[in-house]
Amino acid sequence: MRKKVGIIACSGEELLGGTLSRAAARIVVEKLRSQETIILCAPLFAAGGLERHGGQEERNFAKEHPTITIEGCEEECAKIAVDKYSGPPAATIYIQKYIDAHPELKSISRESLGEEGMKLAEIIAEDIAKKVDELFIRK
Ligand code: SF4
């Protein structure tokens, strides 16, 4: 059976990068690579002691499957948590790189990305989907 890739988006609510990271993750898991990927919850991952919410399960899954983290800023919270509890992620996506590369696509706000922000999230999601494909090819 093919293994799934775990997608872990940063949980930042204060920065646009956090909103974009979660929007891109949803597009990958719900639309582009629904059979190959699963979302892992970043806060639950970091707080693995919350057994009844499955935090330890998230960590165990990430130990046994490749993971891709998506970072809303340079703090790399998702990467640090995965690295600490389950081992290094297979790939890390930095949202700022895409914001800088596409100044023409302006999100309305961090609460509402709007049409252009969603377009940017789709561009990011396409790149994540390519990384997923690479991980399957590498197997
Ligand atoms: S990576 Fe940045 S935006 Fe995301 S949770 Fe950490 S500090 Fe917040």
C-alpha cells in the first residue's frame, strides 16, 4: 500500500503567511492530491500530551511517513515541532518566498485572502503537490 504524505501547515493567526499556509494545505489535501496526502494538525502535534485528541498519533504518523511543513514566517514553527517529535520533514515550504515572488497577487487581509490571495495559495499548493509527487517517485 502506498504511504501517505503528512502536510503540516503553521498555525499562525497573526500573519498573512499563516492564512496562506493553511489555504495552500487545504487545496493540496482536498483538491490536488487527495489520495496521497493527509493534514496533520500543527498545534496538536506540538502538544502531543493531549492524548485524547490524538496528539501522539500525529507524532507517530509523522515518524512513519514523509512530511511536508509549510511555514508562515521564518520562525519555522511547524518544522521545529516535526523535527523535535518525529524527525526531519522531507520538505519545507516558505510562504514568504511566494509573497515576494508574486507582488501582483495581493491578499485582502489575513482573515480573508480574496481572489488574488487564493490564486497565490493555489500557486503554492501546486508546488507542494510537485513535492508530494517527488516523494512518491523517490520511494
Ligand atoms: S511559523 Fe510564523 S506565522 Fe507560523 S506559527 Fe510560527 S511564528 Fe506564527
